[in-house]
Amino acid sequence: MSDLTIWHNPRCSKSREALALLEGTGLEIEVRRYLDAPPSAAEIAALLGKLGCAPRALMRTKERRYAELGLAEVDDPRALIQAMAEEPILIERPVIIRGDRAVIGRPPERARELLGGG
């Protein structure tokens, strides 16, 4: 089992920076290209619990698709989670997960929050 999981988009510079930071730790890292292997609504809901945040905090609210879907007007957390499951481009990146904790790696240095005391 991996020590860390990163939901990664290789086209994103912040995601690449976070992955490079993690690779320097010597820990085993599972890289999930979440655009190619989208998480389910249940996985996103579980991730939100680890992040300790509401669905909108995990969303790329400046993404064109967010506006196209009219998500700024949506108040139902389940609908926002489902939108991310159906349109993974809406998920902020990178997300780093270790055990029952997670961080959104913006800035990438936030990944260090998961490295101490595992």
C-alpha cells in the first residue's frame, strides 16, 4: 500500500511541483491521474471528509465548465459532488492524501503538512 496518494494532472505546473516535492521524500506514492480515472461521488465525499471542507472548496470555480454548468447557483452539496464526479476537470489539483488526512496542494508546499508524523 502506498504511503501517499496524489490526484495529479501532469499538465498542471502546481501538480507537477507537488509531485516532485513528494518524490523527494522517499515515500511510496500512488499517482492517480484523476482526469483519466475519475473518482466516484463516494470517493469525492470521503475525500472531503479528509480535507475537512465543503464541496465548493475542492472545486475549480474559475474553470469554464463550472460557469457553463451554472454551479455558482447550486447550493446542494450532493449536486456539487456529483458534478465533480461527472466532470473531473472541476476538481482542484493537486490533492495529496495520507491516511485519514488530505490537503489541496496549492501552493505545492502544502503537501509538507502531511509529511510530519504520518
